[in-house]
Amino acid sequence: MTSTPETDAHSSSAGDDPPTSAVCELSMTDLSPEKLFQAIHDVPPSKADEKFPRIDVVGADGQDHALMRLDHPVRIQLEGRLGDYAFAFNSQADIRMTGNVRHGVGEGMISGAIRIRGNAGVGAGAAMTGGTLAIYGSAGDRCGAAMRGGGIFVRGSVGDHTGVGALGGMIVIGGNAGEHLGDAMNNVTVFIRGKAKSLAPGVTEAPLRKREQVRLGLLLINASIRGEAKDFRRIVPEAMLNAEESQRGELNPKWR
């Protein structure tokens, strides 16, 4: 493990999290998964709340189950490619990866942030309960399946059954979606800029009111994704829309 001082000046775009302090380097090829996990958790957290110790992880070459169950306030940066279930059950860690990941990235995520500058496979963010998962490429089928909270941002397109069985949280899609968008989802909002091949039964397009535009705009900034909130459409469960209109005392006139 090597350590060098650095100011992390390259991370200056809008929506970036607090700057890091010192930098250390760990190798996925030199350390076993258990020793790598322990070495990351041995890095002492910063005494300043606004800073994260930075760890550069090298040697990413398609490994499965990489960096699972992290629970430590550090920023991890790596380049390469990873296999299935990368960063699953992440908590606290701010992870920034350049490269593609396979299936199950961020599954069961609890908190923190994962930013993938590449494409993701099936089940990105499945069963996550909190945190932010941002994918700057495209994602496969069942993105956000069974999620309970948090936010998923995909700059590109997603596959079929996005949000299937989701019970909470938000999914933002910058491109298009496949078939059965929102299948059996409940209390979840999907914002989509492109088109969906089909919406699942029980979900509908809802008006994008001013408050949703403001909310989405802030979320896009937080995920470091450029775009105008007004360009997105809002997809919600029909029951959720009916409850909103009931609370506002709105009536839908039946025109003859």
C-alpha cells in the first residue's frame, strides 16, 4: 500500500462530493478479496466531515463480487472492468469507476454513492435501500428491481422490466427503456427522457409539475448528470397518481 498527498483537484464538476485528503493505492491482484477489504477498512476516516480519504484500487480485470459490503467513509477510484455484484451492499463509501461492470452492480446498496463511467449489466441497483447509483452508460434488464429506496440515474438506456417490484426510491433514465417499464412497482417515480417500448399495467405517465422539475433538477446536479429537468416525463403507479390528486382536491373532468 502506498500513500501520497493529493488535493483531488480533478474532481471539480457540479455535484461532486466533498474533496478527499491523502491518497493510498491498493491492488486487487496483489491482495486477496479478504485482505483488500480489511486494508480499505483500516484506512482511518478523515477528522474533517467534508473530506474523504481516497483509495486508488488498481488491477480491476473482470473480478466477480469485487469490493462487496464496504462500510467505511472513503472515496474509492478505479479503472478497468468488473464482473458480477461489484460494490453490492455498499454503505458509506463513495465509489467512482471508469469501465464496464456486469450484473448486479450496487445490489442491496444501503448508503453512499457509486458512479460508473461505463455500462452495467442486468439488475443494476436491485434491492437497494438507499444511496445513489449513477451509470453514465446504459444498463440492462431489471434495473432497480425490488429497490426500496435511494436513487438510480442512467444517462443512457435501460432494458426490459426496469423497476419491477420496486417499493420505493427513484429511477432517472436519460435514454430509452425496454418493455414493461414499472412492472408491479409501488410508491416509485421514474423520470425518462426518451421513450419506453411499453409501460407495465398499473403505471401511467403523470404531469411533471413545477415541484417535480425542481426536485429532478437538483437530483441531476447531485448525480453529476447534465440535462434539463423539463425534458423528462414522469411515470408513476396509477394508485400513486390518484392519491396525489385526491390530496390536492383535484378533479379530472369527463369531457363529452
